[in-house]
Amino acid sequence: MKLLHVDASPKGGRSNSRALARYFIASLQEQGVNLEIDYLDLRQQPPAHIDRSFTIAAYTPAAERTAAMKQALEPSDALCRRVLEADAFVFAMPMHNFSYPSVFKAFIDNIVRAELTYLVDDSGHYIGQLSRQKALFITTRGTDMRAGQPLSHMDALTHSLQSAFGFVGVQAPTFVDAQPTQFAATIEREQALARARIELLAVARDWVKQLP
């Protein structure tokens, strides 16, 4: 299985989302899954935010693009190849102000590409090209946004990820959310991380069952 593992936390070694992603991957490997891991650390290799030259180039037919346009799209083209070639995704990130970090938004903007990760048919329908890939989103949240909690309605992260990746074809992504993880609440944070590890182990076992 070729696994694209993307970390988006700016915290490096202090990151809970990074630690949980490592735990999940180790759980797969311990069950004998042969993984080819394509790792991308967005803290170290942040995609460029899209600008005017990118937008013009992306919406110019491929046959009409100038050399400068092709150059502007090269990093995005490379990211699109990586997602298209993967069999599964593990995306790990903290919640920043109710959504994902800006560096992950840049990642999304670079991989949602017409004629690459989605097509438009003759009737105007959008056809995502990532329908064969499994996807796991591992998120950490400072506050508790589980159903029934006072701030559950402010979780823009989950819905935005579902929309963006659903558009490019990802079907039924799995979410494991560690919450709350505030540093001031030691017991609650450790309980949240323990719950997440239990959920991740279950997801790993489920993935193993679905292997051909």
C-alpha cells in the first residue's frame, strides 16, 4: 500500500497530531501491512499560496500554456501526482480557529485541479479522480467539539475537509479527533489522546481487513 502521510502542525516534536499519526502508521506496520510511505511535512515544505499567475495558468487549456505558465504550475502538478499515485491518505493537523492551518489550505488549493484531480463531463458534472483512495484525518482540538458540547456547532474543520476532498472524489473519509487537548487541562488532554489512540487502532484493524 502506498500511503501519503501529510503533517500540518507547526509544533514539530511537541505536536499531538504528529504523534497520533505515527501511532496509526506503526499500528498498520505491526499488523504486517507492507507500506510504502510518501511523507510530506508542510512545516518544512509549505506549498505556495495560489496567486494571480497560478490562477491564470491553471485555467488556461494545457495546450495553450506558455513556458512561464507551466513553471508556475510545476509544484502543484507534482503534488497532484503524489495524491493520485497514493492508495491511502493520512492527514494530521491541529484545529486553528475552528478550521485547518493555513498551510493545509494551501495544500488543498494546490491539489484541487481541473483535468488532474477532477474532471467536468459534457453535462457539467464534476467527477473526482480520488475515489479509490482511503483517507484518514487525524485532528487535535484545544476545546471539546464532540456532539452535545457547547461549541460543537463551531467545528468548521470537519465539514470543510469533507467538502474539499469529497469534491475530488474521496469517499467516506474517516475522522479521529482528539479533544480537548488544552495544556492547562492535563487529565482531560491525556484522556482525549487515549480515546484517539483506541479509535486509531480500530481504524488500522479495519484497513487491514479490507486489504486484498
